[in-house]
Amino acid sequence: MLASRGQRTLGLSSYRTCSSSQLHVTPCSSSRPRRSPRTQQQRCIILASAQSNESFGESIMRVAKQIQGSLPIVGLLSRLASPEGGFDDLAYTEYSRSIIEKSSEEMQNALADFEKRYGKVGSSRFALLLLWMSKTALGWVQPRDIVGAARRMRVTQDIEIEIDRIDMAKSEKKAKYEMMAAPESSIRDQVTVAVDSICTLCLGLKDGVPVKEEDVPGLISIVNGGLGPEASKELVASCIASRPERATAY
């Protein structure tokens, strides 16, 4: 009895105290209950954070982002509630729903007027699609890719295949930039591509052809409402006025 008690005491004293930066995973003995794969994965994340040089707060934030990314509804709500708008990772349907729900009466009237005067290709679903591409894909894809999609949809009216093309192009580019800073697009570039692609698809204008005077106010409202307050009405009007200078841009 004394021998076994001494062995237990010796066993306890033989454990080394280590700092959080020296933590290592120790294989479990067969007598302990087997951990589930999820529990093992969570333990690995915590241990990996302890072995790195990041602070405790940084580790928590990184793990929280991983959890957010694995929960679509939570991720969507947090992106929509973010101060910067949260549009970067939204799918087309999510983006469209968000814009329509908070759109002004001026934007709604402009969308309805375009559809009334230009038919199906002037409908809000096409205008919002091009705004979504300009807002979330530009930088990952080239301006000519978005204007090219507008040209094709003028003939095919196939939204799904163009969404797939953009998503595939973004995914390929993101794989190359996994360990690097993501490419960015300026708000002027976004407005310019949005204006030119909407003119191509919804208004049926050739490259560089000026926008009809009666279409200018509606186009300003749509682009301003779809790209957010950074795309001021003055900036949109400037990009519309300079459209003839981009006759060979795409």
C-alpha cells in the first residue's frame, strides 16, 4: 500500500511545468476515453495558437473568424451588419436582397423605369448582377471580363453561367493570393465598370456611345444605390460624362 502511494507521489512530481509556448500534444493512453475528431481538431487549433507568436487576443480573433466562416447564416448576418457594408463575400442573391431591402424610392423608380423602357434586359436583376460584379469581383477579375459578360447576356440572357464564370475566375485568383495581400479596386474603377456594363446590357449602347440625357438621372440613382455612399452621385455623373473617352477601353 505504501509502495503504491509512493509510486503515485513520484508520478505526480515527475510532470514538468511548461510555458504556453512549449505545449505539445501527448498521445492519449488506451485507458482514457477516445476524443471525437471535432474535439481533437479544436485542441489542435488551441495548441497551434499557443506555439505561435501571436497574442492571446489575436488567437481568439483568428479562431472566431474560422468559426464564423463555417456558419453561413452567422457569417452573412455579421457581414451585412459590418460598418463597411459587408459585400465582399456575398453571393449575388444575398447582395441583391440586401440592396433591394434598403433601396431608396428614387432607386426603385429608376429600376422600374429602365425595365419599362428597355424590356427584360433592362430589368433590375440584370442591373443588380452587374453592380454585384463591379462591387465584389473587380480586382479579382479585369474590367473587360465584366463588360464582356454584359455583352454576352445581351444575347443569351443567361445569368447563371455568367455568375459561374465570375466565381471560377475569383476562386482561381484567390488561390494564387492565399498568402499575399488581395488585389483591390478603387471606387472610381467600380463606378466606371458598373456604368459601362449597365449601358452595354440594359441600355444596349456600344462602347463609348454617350448615355441618353433622359437615362442619366436613373443611371446615377441605380449605381449610387448599388455601390453605396462612396459612389457619390457626383462621381457617378463624372464617369457617365467621360464614357466617350472609353470607346476602346474594353
